[in-house]
Amino acid sequence: MNEEAVRRMKENPRYQELVSKRSRFGWILTAVMMLVYYGYIMIIAFDKELLAIKLGDGVMTLGIPVGIGIIIFTVILTGIYVRRANGEFDEMTEELVKEVK
């Protein structure tokens, strides 16, 4: 794109809306992930006994499935972002590019 098209795009209200929505959504997901991850770390730091509870007669403790759950949660959160990015955000971008051209 040339400089004029870039300038028109940045001044377009739809561009501002896209940037705002995408940024807000990204920060919300980041906050959720940080809350979950640091919550887990805080439990490890301040209540080790909770995650050390044995599950069954083996060596599995509560901390292992909770840790695996956090990994799965991360994958799900990524999927949520990708789905919205490939849907709503891509549509907004296409409309914006059509307007600017």
C-alpha cells in the first residue's frame, strides 16, 4: 500500500474500532491466562499441601491434573482467539480494505 492509503486506513473509524476490539479482546484473554497461571503458582508457593494431595493409591497428586488442565486451558484460550480473529476480525479487515481502495 502507498502512504496515502495507509493514512486513510488509520483515519478510518472502522480501523479504530478494529484495533480497539482486537486489543481489548487480547488483553482480556491475557488477564484470564495470567490469573489462572499465577493462581496456580500462588497455590504452589503458599499451599503446597493442597496440590500434594494424593489421588488414589499411586503417586499421582492433585497438582499433576491441575497443571495439565492449565495447559489444556491455554490451548482452548488460543482456539477462542483464533476463531474470533478468523471470523469477526478478518471480516472487519476485509471491509476496511474495500473501503480504503
